[in-house]
Amino acid sequence: MAAEIDFYELLEVERTADDATLKTAYRKLAMKYHPDKNPGCDVSENRFKAINEAYECLKDPQKRAAYDRYGHAAFQQGGPGASGGEAGFGDIGDIFETIFGGAFGGGGRQQARRGADLRYDMEIGLDEAFHGKQAQIEIEVSTRCDPCAGSGASPGTGARRCNMCGGHGKVRAQQGFFMVERTCPTCHGRGEVIESPCRACRGEGRVDKPQTLDVQIPPGVDNGTRIRLTGKGEAGPFGAPSGDLYIFVHVRRHAMFERDGTTLLTRVPISITTAALGGEIAIPGLDGARHTIAIPAGIQSGKQLIQRGGGMPVLQGRGKGDLVVEIQVETPTRLTARQKELLRELQATETGEESPQSRGFFDRIKDAWSDLTE
């Protein structure tokens, strides 16, 4: 019965049922048809076995996917994807390979495993990020063993076919009604066994060595910029390709400039007289040039003046960002007697028209006070 009746029908659920629904339906039916509750009833016993078989299949996402696609034929000899399977089973690995894109593989040795990627963190200054730089780094990394040329075998020797898997790199074992395929534990998927390992690398085909590498830091890099050096990571085992080395850039804080993408921001204090009368200020840029900023008369604290093209270079592009100068009007704290006298004379001539914001504020205060006293 279990081989003919649909698993979903056995569990009395829809084909779209989720895991929780499957579990609930199984428990209900298992309790109903359990042999202890139906002693001597062959029909209940067979039903109970079929329900268990159905649930064991559908609760496993991979088995369920195979069943949804091929039905019972997924687990029978001669079914879709079968290749003269062993022990009366079709090649379930081929079925899973069709569904999951090779996750279970179908026979044939594994591809050589690529070496691991490596990470290196580099700290640079903002001026170096502006101009770019040629840097050298030193790391210890696994590289190809020279005596054996990465093969892992002693010079003059080679590898033989693995007897365990017959050179396929995989072995099969039966688990229940499934034929499970695993990486060969003897050759680790290579399909070959080294009888005389290289002494220099102990059969790995790679050794750890210090390396000095040149790194080109392009202008415009920012925090978190990643630079890839292809093939400079760890060498793969047994002559497999090397991984990559990734340089992660960290830019130190600057004493004068803050950065936001390609925009540079600096805060500049100016005197009250410069703020009132206007003038010019000169700022040394990261590019080494002198940037002259015109200060309009009557400027207020917090006002930002923008100079186009005075910011950071665009990474791997053209042009530069902006230089933003934020003005901070500084109130004098150390005045001479003469300066105080001049300020008092200026104060005596004030009519309120000189500072419209202050006048407007205090006018609002007076209006609010009048409303409270009425």
C-alpha cells in the first residue's frame, strides 16, 4: 500500500502543507492506527507502517523535493535518474543533483579545492587616501611547495588510484531505503592516494612562508574599501588554485577635515569683525593647494560655504567632491581697554536694525509677555 498510495493522501494533508501541519497530521494518524490500540488488526498495522514511511519522507526537505518531482519512482530501481543502482536502488544522487544543482553530486571525483581567501587590514591617513599610495605588506601565507611542485608527492614519485572509491572520490552506503553518497574518507575526494608524501610539505602540496607584497592604494579610497589581490591568498592543497587576498582599508581621523563620501568638511572660527565686515580666509587643502574662501559681510555662525571640486577624488572615476567650510563666529574674550571702549561706542550707536534676528526675537518676547499680563 505504501508503494502505491500517495504520501500526502496517507497523511491526509495538502501537497502545500508546512512542517507543523505534517507533524500534527502524523501524530493524529499514528495514534489512531498504533498497533497497541488495535491489537491483532493487520490492516491497522500496515496502515501504521505506511504512515510512518510517508512521514519519514516528507519531513526531510530533500527527500520531499525528490518525491514531489518523481513520486515513488525516486526511490525505486529504474526510476528517473536511475543508473543501474546498487542494492536495488536507483541513483538518488542523480535525482538530487537535478533538483539541487549538484549538491549531492553524481559520481566522478571532486574538483580540486581552491585555497582560502585571506584578509589584511591596512590603516592609512586621510592625505594618503586623497593621493593614493604604493604600499608594501608582509604576511605569512601558504604557498605552493617547490620540491614537489604542489603535488604533495615526493620528487620522482606520484599518486595511485584510490582503492576505496576506485578513483571516483566518492563512496556509497545504504541507509534505510536510501543510497547515500559521501566523500571518500581515504582520498578525501581526490580519487588518488599519495604513497610517498613530500617531506617538505608532508603531502599537503603547500607550505607556510612569509611574503612581501606590493599594494597599490588608489586615490579616493574610504573606510571599508576592499582591494583584491587575485591569487595571493592561500595555495590550494595538492596544486589546486590559490585563493585571493583582500585588503580592507581603514582611514584615520584627520585633525582638520571630516569626510562624508567625497565631501570634505572643516570648521573655521572667525572674528566678530570679519563676520560683520566680510573678508577672506585661506585653508591648506589635502591637495597641497591654498584654498581661498570669501567671507560675505554679516555671516552667521553655522553658515556653510561650499567650494566645488575641493573635496576628495572620486574612487576609480573622474573629478572631486566639494570642500565645505562651516563658519563659527568667535566672541572675543581678551579685550584691551581701548577695544572695550570702541565696542561701547559701537553699542551706543545701535538702533536694532543692525541685528534683525535679535530684534525680532526680543519683539516676540515682548508680545508674549504682554499676552500674559492682559
